[in-house]
Amino acid sequence: MSKRRNSINGGKNRSGGASPIRKCIATGALRPKDEMLRFVVGPDGSLVPDLDGCLPGRGLWLSAERDMVNTACAKGLFSRAARHRVEVSTDLAEQLEGLMVRRCLDLLGLARRAGEAVAGFEKARAWLREGKGGVILQARDGAAAGREKIKALAPGLATVDLFEARELGRALGRDRAVHVVMAEGRLAESLIAEAGRLTAYRQAGA
């Protein structure tokens, strides 16, 4: 992965190759798999989100946008695509956002345990000056001046500012964290992809 990357979702899969294409059940559009949400129908007939894309069963694919989720629920599109009645949670859109947030923060926690993430202004600055950064995470409720100073050390490096300081801190085993840097590697690439999907999901429902 390049150290200089402006987009947090580049339309490729985590191995760097082209992402497989899937068809959205709401629009019929063909889109890269990484920009979609997969669902399966459980044994009890209930709809199960499958963000990992690994649960057994026929996948029902939907564009990763809150509006698409609400449309699919309102029009019974999951039942239509499955060709039988499917039980869908009334708060599916909220559940999905929560799952996407947790996936991002879980990746950050994995990076911390692997020694691939540091937090704090001085540590973040040191890693960026040494060229160790793969992605910058900054608390959206952090001071703007400090955030700009960190970003200025690595122009163009992917930056994620979707979470509050308490959320980043909890993932890192501390109360709060405003400035975080993850090292280059698969965890950083995965987080960039997941953050891109979460960003698109939130923007589409704004």
C-alpha cells in the first residue's frame, strides 16, 4: 500500500486487486463487493448481516448506503430477493452502522496488540517523521490545531476522523485518544477499506 493515499476507499480489495462485482437488490446496479453489504437468511428465517462475507448461504447484496437499507426494508426487497418471507429487524440501519463502527475499532485494537499503532501527539508525530504511518486516525472532537499539525507531517496520507476521542481510547485500552497512527500493513489497509464503507454509509443517509 502506498504511503501517500488521498482516498480512504480506493475501490480495490485488501490484496490490492480488483474487487469482485455484486448486484444490488435495491437498484440492480453492479458495484465492487467492498462497497456492498452482504446478508444471508438464517435457519429461523431472519435476516443476518454478514459484513465479513463468509457466512454460509446465498448472499443478498445491497449497496452500503443507509438510504438503500431503509428502502430495502420498506419495500420488502429482502423477501423478494430471497423468494420467501424474511424477518427483518426494525432497526436494521442502526444495527449495521454499529457493526461497521465496531469493525473499525476492532481493527485498531488488533493493531495496538500487534505493536502496529501508537497514540498521543508526540508518538504519532515521531512515527510520521520516521515514515512509519499507514493511516492516521484523529478524534473528530479533538482540537483542530493539533489535528492539522499531525496531518501536515504526512500530506496525502489516509486520514480517518469518524470517531470521538473516547471511542478511539476504548479501542486502545485508555480513556481517550485524539491522535493515532497505524503502521503500514494489512490491518491499516483493512481499516481504510472499512472506514471508507462507513463514511459512504453515513453520507448517503445524511
